[in-house]
Amino acid sequence: LEGIAQAEQRASRTVDQLLALARAAEGGIALSVQTVALDAVVRDVVLRCLPRADALGVDLGAQGLEPGTQVRGNTALIEGILHNLLDNALRYGRGHPPQITVALHCEPPYAVLQVLDNGPGVDAELACHVQQRWAQGAPGLALGQGAGLGLSIVARYAQLMGGRLALEGSAHGPGLVASVWLPLADPAAP
């Protein structure tokens, strides 16, 4: 019964991701873009993910969430980006001790949202490969979890808002740094 329940959860998640990807493929036409308080959205998503991180024994933290970081974007897409990145980090990016940090800083004309973990990381070739639909790295294949859609959704959502996704190894040892650049809002924009 436990195996059936897990299979149902994986199938449900795959269907949800396929629907999100389909919406993103068609969403460019009717995408509502406005000024979004990125710091507040990030704080809300991190707080919602804390119970799962605690249950897994992961130290989930955040830095750089000072009020006032505003981007031109869509709140639902930004939440989808961060949720997918945190889901991946909680599944595959847990080193010893398991630690994940969500960071936010500005590199005008962009705000940079990062999820840093201390797991196995990726090399440059794999970083490009796992952003494609249905592509997974060795940890995902070994765990038998996921369908290889999360990072392609993140990349597409970022693109729809005029941003981009980059994956690279951590400069401070093992791990992955997933960075999403989103255009900063014009202070005069609504």
C-alpha cells in the first residue's frame, strides 16, 4: 500500500508539472506582469517549505531578503520557480550536514534569486542537460523520483518574465547554485 501511495504521489506530481509546462508554453500571450515584491514572495515560499525541511533534517535558511527588492514579474510564476528549486534541493541536494540557503541580491538591471545546497552538484554539461524536458541527473535516476520537468519549468518561467536560469557548482565545496535572474522593476511602474 505504501508503494502504491508513493507511485500515486509521483504520478500526481508529474501531471501537475506537465500542466504547468503546458500553461507556460501558452502563457506568454496572456501573462500578467506587474511589480512584485520579490523579497516578500521568497519569504512566504521559504516559510511554507520549512516544515518539510525540518522533517527531513535540513537546515533551510535565507539571506538578503531585505524589504524593497521589486521585480517585473508574475507572483505565481515566481512562486513556481522557487518551489521547484527548493523541491529539487530538498530531494537531491542534501550533503552532510544537510543545508540549503535561499539568497537574494541585486545585479542591476536584475535581481538574482539563488538556491544553494551542499549536495553532489553538477558539471557544466549536466547543468545544460537537466534544464531540458525529461532530463535527470544521476541522483534523480538513482532515487527514481521526479520526471525531469522541474528545471525546464523554472527555465521557461524565468524566460517568460524576461529572465534566465543558470546552474553551476558551488565555489565553496560540493553543492549546486541555481540562480534565476529577474528584471528589476522600474520604481515608477505600478
